[in-house]
Amino acid sequence: MKLICAATAATLIVLSGVPALASTTDTSATTTATSEAEKLSPQPPLVNEQLVTATLAPNGLPQSAELINRMVATNIAPETVIATTSTTDLRYLDRSGRPVVDGNTVEYPVGGPGQTDIATQATFTKPLPVALHAEYATGGEGAKGIDPATVDGSSGDMRIRYTVTNTSVETQQISYTDAGGNETTVEQPVFSPFVGTMIATLAPGVALKDAGTAVVSTNTEGNTTLLWNLVLYPPLGNYQQDVSFAVNSAQLEVPAVAMQVAPVTNAQDPAVGFSANLLTQSVAGNTKLADGLTTLDESTAKLANGAAELTKAQAAATKATKDAYEGSTGIATGTAALTQGLVDLSGGLNQLAGQGGLPAAVSATGALADAVDAIAAGVGAATDPLIPTPPPMPPKVTLVQAARAAQASAAVLRQGSLSAAADANAAVEAIDDAIAAICDPTPVAGCSDLVTARTRATAAATKSAAVAGGLNLLNSAVLTQITAGLIKVSSALKSLSAANPGVYEGLLQLQGSLAEAAKATQQLATGAQGASEGSAELSGYTSELAKGLGQLTAGNEKILAGNEGLAEGADQLQTQGTTKLLDGVISSSSDPAMASAYLSAASARADSSAPFPAPEGATSRVAFVYSLTPSPPVPSTSPAFIGILVIAAAALGVVVVRRIRKPA
């Protein structure tokens, strides 16, 4: 992201320097300018203004540089301020005499009511923090162009290219924290935050053919000017900026160039401050988003865990139903309702695992739990009482009660058969006694009937004993197994135990898990439709009961498959959805976090970008003004010339601000 930033700091220092330097020629102008400056912003008690003016050759290389060092005091007691500055060819600009020099420090007497100031000028021998390189190419010339000395007087087309480079850089450790709270430290080249403007002025008679990216205008003398805004540090700009334009003339000349740059902090330049705040808010927003996604990710993880636990419970219930089916062959009561209930249960769970959603699944699961509860109530439990005798029968009879009644009936029938067998055996003995008494040794009339009666009594005893044995086998081998199987089915459907939940308890757990997940995501399907209520009519035939339990087993296996699909889907939602989204937000937050940290590091270098450190307690204001003129420069030893140069720079700063404030 690049923003166009005005050279506000440079403008401020130039404007603040105007009154004192111009005081030798126009006192009223000094007073007016000072008043306007005070209206703009409160003046600090002590300000150290450093203005470097550099004269450049046509190729951009420095020819000479001067440092104007000005101390401005506002309503402080008179004192002598010791400042480090250039002392080569040092002289006062606003008074006679010579400054007091001690090594590389100078004494500046300031203070008194109102605003007082003192300024010195000296040759500046340090390297300039921003370099300007100029190239000139006429038609048919190579990429390196021509010697600037051959430009004046030539004719035709000419392309001019300027390369502005920020050379003030140092490698620093930069630490930043992404939205996930992960701190990273990297080593980066950090440039001093220089911004400013550059204006090229065409000589009369030179026509502009291609302005490139420049803002074109006309100055008061009627000459064409081209303006570029300079942002010479990342991430808002680049440490190096290239611009070019093309001209045509019968008498070509090297254009005059005026460039001013100044280091600015995030707080000094509104555009830079806006960008820094925007990056900070972006990092904060990403952090909040990551926190929300973390909560959602944790919720989906809970959903996946709950679905996995439900799958385990359903697997146990399926095994219990299968065991009941294998041990309860022949149970027939309630086949139709049980079958339909399980079909509906399967369909509801298929919808839950497919296109259904969690909010509807909550109510569907509750309805399913009610259906299972009704089925469990129909099957009965080990604690069900015996059917009371004699009739009438109670309005509702569970399968367990019916099976136990069948057991009791079988036991009664067995006892009756055993009693009949005993009675038949007693009759055989009585007949034997009668035959012995009546028919032995000489048979009489009726003896053959006694023999026939004995044969039938013997057969009756044998049949009664066989019936008793069959009833005993029916009771122990069938009815007992049926009763045990029904109790196992009942326990598997509804265990009434939190430690070993049955299908009913598992469905209640699922309902709670789905309700919690619905609050976190609100993106799952509306859930499956609940299964219909099972019929209360159950048959006493063992073959029908086996068929019903077989279908119940098949339905539970479908439920298990559905729960496994739900568990797999919830796991994929967490691993492939929320987790990846969270990782993406954290990853994408690194760039703005790094940019924000870099801006802070660059802003911290603004004060160190001054030619010399300001005295303790003084506010530093710095600007660098470059001048490239096609003709030999006027000697810069005259204070009047310096005053004129600064006034011109002040006017240039006002123009720059006005230009930048216009919409693009």
C-alpha cells in the first residue's frame, strides 16, 4: 500500500525559519509570519531548526552544502544553549561578531520575553541522507544518455530521468505479533522516514512532450513546472523513486530542480499517521476475528467429540439389540409399529447426517428420544410387576409382563399335567387291584373293559408326563430366554444409568451436544424429522417378535452408520473448516502486523535523521533542500542569499501543500 504524503515537516521548518532570516530586510513580514506560525500550532519553549541547503551539479552530484542552525526560544529565561553543529566556516546569519566555538560545539545565547532566536551558517561536510541522480538522453542515444554538459544548445527531443534514493538506512531487529499471539522477530533494513517534494522547472522555449507521473502546472514567471511527491521509505513508499519526462526544443537546456525532504514521525504527518492507525486497527481486527474463530473451532471440536461418544453408545446399543434378537426368537407383539418406528428413525438420522441442520436436529432428537422411550415402555423392564389374577386384565401390558405371564401359565399347566399323570398312574394301580380281585383266576364279565381302561389310563399318564416335560422345556428353553431377551432390549433402549447410557440416554446426550453446537455455528442443517410413535400393539407370537427385533437391529445399524457420518462430518468441519480458516486469518495478519511494526521502527529513526542531535530539552526540526541549476550557482556565503533561498523554499513548501491538498 502506498500513500501520497506531503512534505509537511519540511514546510514547517522552512516557514519557521523565514522570520528571523528575513528580518534584515522586512520587519513587518517577520511579525506577520511569526503570528501566523503561532496560530498554526503552539511553539515549544526551545526549538533547534536545522536546514541543509545543497547545490547539485546537472548530474545530481553534490557540489556544496550549507547548514543553517537556528535556535528559537519562546518565553524562557536568558541562557546559553550548547549545541553540536558544523563549525567549518561558521558565522552568524542575523548579527555581527563570531560564535563561541569549542571543538564541534557552539554557544547560542537565547531567552527573554516573547520569541527570541539566533542563527548560524556553516559548511556542511557530512554525506547527504538523500541522493539525486539525473540522466539526459536525446534521440538515438543509448540507455546511459549523454553528458549533461552537451545538453545546452542542442535541439530535438530529450528524455530526462531522476532517481531519488534514501541512503539513510540501518539494519534492525523488528518484532511483531500476529492475530494468533505469535511473536516474530526479523532483521530488516530500516530507512529514515523521509518524505518531500521535487519540482523541475523548464526553461522558456522548452516544450513538454510527456509528463509521466508528474503534476504539471505553471509558475508565476510563466514557466512549466513538474511536481512529484516523494515517500522514500517502505511500506508506504520505496527507498528509491524513479521519475522521468520528455521535452522538445530548438534550444534545449538542463531543467532547474528544487527538491526538499524531511524526516517525519507517524504523529507529524496526517497521512502517515492514518496509515499507521489503519494497520494497527487491521491487526486488532484480525486478533478479534481469530479469537472468535478460536471459540468456534473449540465448539466444533466439542461437537466432533460428542458425536464420537454418541457413536460409541449407539454401537453398544446396536450390539445389545442384536443380542436381544438372537435370544428372543419368536417375539411377535408390536412388529408393525416397531418396524415403522425404526424405518422413520433411520430416515430421520439419514436427514441429520445429510442435508438436515442442527437446530431442527435438536427437536428431532427429542422426538426420537420420546419414541425410544415409548418403545422401551412397551417392552417393559425387569422391575415390572406380574399381571394380577384373576381377570380383568390391566389396560396396558408390557412384553416382559406378557412373557412372565406365559411362564406362569406354562408352570401352572405343567403342574396340572403332572397332577393328571399322577392321577392316571393311581387309576392304573386301582384298575390293577380290581383285575386281580375280580378277574383272577377266572375272568368275569367286564374284565375286558377293565383291561381297556387300564391301557387308556396308562397312556394318559404317559401323555400327561410328556406334556409336563414339554411345558417345562417351553418354560426354561423358550419363555425364560424370551423374558431375559426382553429385559436386555429394555436395558439397551433405556438404561436409566449415566455411566452406561442406553439409546434413550444417548439421544438425550446428542440433543444437548447438538443444542450447544447450534449456538456456536448456526450453519448445520435443520436436522432430521423425528420418528413416528411406535404402536402399542405387540403380538405374543414368537416368530413375529423375532422379525421385529431383526428390523430393530437393522435400524440400529443404520443409526450407527448415521452417527458415524455425523462424527466424520463434524471432524471435517473442525479440521478442514474452522481450523484452516483460523490458520488463514492468523497467517494473513502477519503482513499488516509487520508493516505496523516497521512504521514504528522507521518513525523512531526520525529524530536520529537530523544532521546533528538537538540540545537536551529542545524540539528538533529538520529539512534538506536541494537545488540543481543549469547555470553556475551564485556564491552562498552571503547571508542575504541564504535568506532569499529559504524564502523561496518557503514559497515552494506552500505550493507543495496546496498541490497535494487538491484531489488527484
